[in-house]
Amino acid sequence: TKRYQARPLAAIKYLVVHHSGVDVDSTPKEIAEYHVDVKGWPGIGYHWTISRDGMIYLTNYLGTISYHVAQRNYECVGVCLPGDFREGRKPTLAQVQSLQQLCDSLISEWPPEWQVVGHKEIALKPTDCPGDTFEQWRPR
């Protein structure tokens, strides 16, 4: 059985925002099945997902080194908003509000050094994740 490794929470530097890249409201279970069955990962790659109705799902513990930013997972936690935010598309207002609430909550509890970034901002190989509209809905 494959398992993700653990890390100390002090290793975390980034909260990385992702989109699923598919224009459907995928459930955490559907994303996990894709990551396990297609990519061969131990489980879902994100720490949270936020559905189109704004529901926040915890999908990994913060101390879990899950896969979502190649070669940088040790220092990153990931949140995925199901949807495809390329070509001018944006997440729902409920997703954006829940993402902001999640960020506010985490920043109140964890070190202020954490940076909230889009996947493409720290990826070591090119990606368009979380889409071309991220600056319009980026958490503040």
C-alpha cells in the first residue's frame, strides 16, 4: 500500500491554490480516484477541496506531504477549486468566499510567513493552473 510521507508543520511555506482543470464540480472522492487510479498516487493530492457551493473539504492533514506541486510538496499545502478557470472562466462566488475564509483561518492559526500563491507561481515546470483569471479572485 502506497502512503504519503509526513513532515513537520514548520516546513510549510506556501498555501498553493489549484483548479482541477476540468469544467465540472468534481467531488473529493472523484479527484482522489483520478489521482490514485490514473496518476498512481497514494491518495488525493490536495489538503482541501472547495466545491462550487462553497463547501470546504479537508482531504489531507497539514503534516502530510501530498502530491500537487512537483518537487516542492515538502513545503506546500494545496487547496483545489474544482473547475477550469482558463479562457476567462472564474470560480463561483461561494468558492471564492470559502477560499478567503480558509486562508483567513489558516493565517490566524499558523505563521504569517505562509504565502498564498497560485500553482503556476511556484511550479518548477510550466503550468497554467489555477487558470488565467486567478489575479481577479486571489485571496487577500
